[in-house]
Amino acid sequence: MTDRALTVVRAGALTCVQDLGRPGHAHLGVPRSGALDEPAHRLANRLVGNGISAATLETTLTGCAVRVRTAATVAVTGAACPVTVDGRPAPWGAPVRVPAGAVLEVGAATHGVRCYLAFAGGVDTEPVLGSRATDLLSGLGPDPLADGAVLPLGTPHGPPAAADAVPHAGPAAELVLPFLPGPRADWFTAAGLRTLATGRFWVSPASNRIGLRTEGPPLERSRDGELPSEGMPLGALQVPPDGLPVLFLHDHPTTGGYPVVGVVPERWLPAAAQAVPGTPVRFVRLGRKPGGAAHTG
């Protein structure tokens, strides 16, 4: 094993390797996967001088701790959290030089869910179908981190970004999810569609990388039975038999038999990645003027 590596001291609740994923394989039943909060992932890579294809570590709620075998430039972005190097406070959202043998610890998230750790050179695990991303649904990519695991690091490509401050939106008090209706909105009654647009929902603790589950009033269906399996896009709002919408995230199944009442465009998904359980959720139909008439402009 090369000296350019890290050893996992504390894996945390769920820490995994992520990059921009493996799009283009849905016809093989392979989800896209990749970093759920892509802007935070890209920012972490930029801060340490990595290219866009470099892999980072994505933590969930409780952070993680790693020991670097050789000196490395590291940046932590995403959810706000305490960062330490051998127990000493270090900056969040900025490049940090970590000496060889030192332990970098990312503490529990104080605002948000997922942190991103970028190392100059990237996490250099073996690509699968062109990506190093861990896919929890299909099992492709490296396993989620475990205590004692060793991960190789790549060779740095450029200097860290020179920035005193970088803009990055924090988690909102309310998760607003604009959606395009369909393709199976006709499987729901008018009352069910009103419930989606006006009901009070919350992020469920059962949410994960596959989907953000909600709690709240069920959507009333207009017909019984289920669909033959059909394609499921990223951002689909699928409604299982309990009537509660599930927002499909990056490790979602590529097909499904429950009706999709709408689709949330990808630009709004990073906010969902950082919404803690209990966060209020509001669904807003796109293409409507404030008065309720369809927007045609």
C-alpha cells in the first residue's frame, strides 16, 4: 500500500466514497449514485485543487475521523460541523494542511445532515463503471467505511483554491420542493392533489440515500391496483400504498410499480440531502401563477 492513503479511525453512522456518479446506466438497472449534495462536493474538491472527477467522503449526521499516512491538504464542506486536527480546532469550508500521521476529525453535524471531505488528489479507490461512488442499492463501488479500513489517495493535481470565503447555502428551516406534475398524477383524486400542494409534511427519520421519506397526510388515490414496473427518474415523487410521497435521491431504483405524482427537478435536490428528520416539507407545483392559473410563459 502506498504512503498516500488514509486509515479510518471512526467510520461514523454512514460514511461512503462519492463522486459525480455513474449516469447513463439506468437501462442496466444501475442508479446514478454520486454525492447527494453535489454543490458541497464540488466546492470541497475546488478548495483542495482537485478536478471535477475526484472522489470525496460523504458523512451522515455523526461525521467521521481518519488518519492520513502522509501530509495532505483537506477541506470539509456541506453540513456545518466542528473540525479538528489531532484535537485542535481547524476551519470548516477552507483548505487545511494535515501533517502525516495526524487525525482529522469531522464532528457531528450541527446544521444539516451530510459533510464532504475532500483530499488533494482525491480518494483513489478502484472505479466501477467509470465511477468510485458507493451505491447502497446496487452494491456497486467501495463498501461504506468501517473502522480500520484503508483508502488510497491520488496524486494532487493543483494548488488549493485561494478564497477568503466561499458562498454555500445552509440548510433551510423549511424544505421547499418545487415539482412538475405527472406522469401518474391522474392516479390521484383532486383532493389528493390538493393535499400534496397544501398539506403539512415532515422529513421522516427513515430517509436515506435512496429516498427522502415523508410523514404527513396520505394522498387519496383515484384508482386501486399498481402499475407494471416503469422507469423512475432522479427526483421522482413516488407514492407507495401508505399514500406518503417518497422523493427519489441518487441511489434510487431505476424502475418501480407505484405511481409517480410528480418530479422534482435536480437543482432542488441538494437541499433535500441536508434536511434533518422533522424538517417541514412543502411541495410547490411548478408552472402555476400565484393566482392558480397555469403559467404558459
